[in-house]
Amino acid sequence: MQSKKNDLLLLFCSTLIFLVSCQNNQATPPANQERINTQPISYLDQDEHQVNQSVRNEFNQIAELTSVTYNQEIIMAIQVNQLAQFNEQKIAEEVEAYIEETFPNKQAKVSSDYKIFLEINRLKQEITQVNFNSEDFNQAFKEIKKLMKTPKD
């Protein structure tokens, strides 16, 4: 009887040690995979910051937003909370209407597409580079606008 208990205890301990040792290397991500950084970027001009703050205060369903402004055009990408994802396109339309109503001198395009969100953040990162000029910015801005076009536009 005592031998059976010892055998079960030994089996349990060895199984536990085996499971813990196999779990150690799985917590770290592989080094060869690139991570996409989508953290908020804070180099905004004052008008853009004002529009972003106004939208963020008005719409509590928005988890993250980013925007870029060229002349009087503003392109904004939003990400909504998980529960509001079923209505994210409707929310994007409401945000667009809100911006055009609140800031009548701005022409707004709002998208809930994650690719647009990434492209705007990529453009903002490129702006900080020394050799990035206004022609490059204009071209990148037009490319983002082209990505946002829908078949009904």
C-alpha cells in the first residue's frame, strides 16, 4: 500500500516537472517574427489634436484613433471597442458627419479599416525622418485616400 502511494507521488511529481519544463520556452515569442507597432503617436499639429480630442470625447465607443491632415482634408482611422464592432462602419459614418458639422472648414474621411489605421501610423513615422519632404507626404496622403475609396464613391 505504501509502495503504491510512493509510486503515484513519484509519477505525479515527474509529470508536473515535465509540464513545467516544457512550458518555459513557450512564453517568449520567436525572435525572427517582426512585430507591428501600433502604439499611439503623439506628433500631431494643434488642429489635428483638437479634432482627435473632440471625437474621442464625443464617441465613447472608440478605443483608438489616428488621423493625418493635409490642407483642409483630414483622414481618420478608428478602432472601436469590442462590443461596438458590429456597428463600426455606422460609427465611422457618424464620426465623419460629426467632424464636418463641428469643424465646417475640414473635409473628413473616416475609416474603421485596420489597414488604413496602420498606413496612417506608418506615414506619421515617416514624417519624422529627415529626408521626408512635402512631395512624399502628398503622394502618401493620396495613396491612403485611394485605399479608402469604396465602389460607391
